[in-house]
Amino acid sequence: MKHLYKLSILLFLLPALLAAGPEDGKYTKSKKISKTFNVNKNCLVAIQNEFGSVSITTWDSPTVSIDITVQVSGNNEDRVIDQLQDIDIDFEASASKVSAITDAEHSSNNSGGLWNLLFGSDSNRSSNMKIDYIIKMPVTASLDISNDYGAVILDRLKGRASIKCDFGRLDIGQLLAENNDLKFDYTNNSHIDYMKSGNIQADFSGFELYGAEKVTYKGDYTKAKFHNVKILDFNGDFSTIQTDDVTKLIGRGDYTTIKIGHVKELVNLNTDFGSISIAELGRDFKEATVKSEYTTIKINYHPEASFRFDIDTEFSSIKLSDDLTVTSSESDNTDKQKSGYCGPKSSTAVINIRSSFGGVSLKKN
């Protein structure tokens, strides 16, 4: 029983444990590595790192500058020195590509094993290492970066970005190219100011995207907030999806809370075991389609919006605004159906809702 109890604690603490590592010891050693490369302005910069932050600023110079600080601390001075010597950076450079890969294979942050890290004595625990990058690169270059157990910080980039980060944090300014790719797990409190277009894949994370033209998002167990996005396509389970202002929204998710602000044109949702709230369908919206089971649905619309609606439910209630004109209404022990219009009967905008085992509310703001 004791071993099962310890194992359950280990599994619960694993994400935080991997991110934090052991505490600093009484001996600390460090070294600095600096490289500068002349490149084409449209080159590729590729970085692979772990156990530290990567901070990137861009400039107009056709130069890539990389400054790295490696720090190791622990209670065994000889082990600290050995680990510091074992950590190296593998560089490759040409005019079209610069790559830097952290080589810490022989200096594992958890060399004593996770079990020993949790339950072993202080004297047996591994040293703690930190590897931080500061990079300057052309603003028109492309970026391919993988950084685990640390932050990725980037101010502004006109080239395409591919960013992978686990057990860390993203602090991204402007991604001005199309088809960017962001992948991160166990990465919370992350912020992206602007991404023109691209894909986001995130699990067990939390992030905010403040502005974008077109985004495809897939994530589970994640709290995602999109402030101002023209086109958003998402697939998320066991999550919270929130938007402030969106033009077109297509999404599906199970066991997910979906909170939508203002919809300018279109929303299409398919969800089970969750909740949907739409603060406002805009005055000139074109289509709102919802298909759900075991989901509460609350939709508000602009006072000047005009549309036709068709709501079909099973084991669900229907609540409508008084200003709606109902042209068809059917009800029995299990099924309810209501259809009609708001404003001119000839309106081309439509609301279609199919719901089982949930409540539907359609109200004017």
C-alpha cells in the first residue's frame, strides 16, 4: 500500500516536478557561450533547448546573434563541475540556416530518477541546471524552435514561426506571416498578441490570443481565450473555449464550456455534455447552427437582427423572446419544435438548433 500511495503522489506531481526540478544547492557554477553568424535575411533559425528560457528579439540586420548562459547548482561540487562540462551546444551555420541544439544528454536534470527525486535524500538528488538563450535574428527570417521546461519569448517576426513548448510558457508578440504552427502541453499563462494565421495545438494548458485573421485550434483539458479573431475553427474536449469578437466560428467539443461574445457572420457548433453561451449574434449575422446533446444553450441576438429560426429538441426546454413570431409549434411528452422569424419574414439569415437533453434559450439583447 505504501508503494501505491507514493506512486499516486508521483503521478499527481509529475507535471510540476518536471517543470521545477530540484532546488538550487550550495554550489553554483556557470559558463557563457556566444556566437554570431552572417546570414540571408530570409534564413531559418532552428533552436532545440530544455531547462531554460529562450528570449528572441528581431532586427533588420542580416545577422544572428546567440548568447547562452549555462548554470548548474547542487550540493556536490564535483558533480556540479562535471555536469557543467558535459553540457554543450551544437551549432551549425550557413547563409540560409542557423541551428543551435542543447546537448545535455549526459547531464540529465533528473539523473537520479523521478522516484529518487521525490523520495530520495538530498545528498542523492541530481544537480539543477538552467540553460538560457538570448537570440537576435532578422525580422524576416523563419523560426523553428523547441523548448521544454522553460519559456519562449518573442517580440515580432515577419517570417513563419514553428514553436513547440512543453512544461513552460509562451510570451509572443506579433507573428505576421501566414501558416504559423504552435504546439504546447502543460503550458499555462501564455499570451500571443497577434498571429496572422496558423494552427494551435495545446493540451493541459491555458493561453490567450488577442488578435488573428484565421486560426485552427485543437486542444484538450485547456482554457483557451480568443479575443478578436476573424475565422476560428476549433476542436476541444474537456476544455473552456472563449471568444470576444469573431466573424466566423466553427467548432466541436465534448465536456466543454463554450463562451462566445459577438458573432458577426456565422457560428456552427457541435457539442455534447457542455454549455454554449453566445452573448450576441450581430445585426447582420448570416447563420447560426447548433447541434448538441446534454448541453445548455443560451443565445442572445442584436435588437435589430432579422432571421428565421427552427428549433427541434428532445427532452429539452425552449425559451423564446416575446418579439419572435412563431409560425409552427409542436410538443409532446419528449419532443418540442418551434419555428418562425424575427423582423421581415423573408430574411435570409437562419438559426437552426437541434438539442437533446438540454435547455435552449433564444433572447433579444
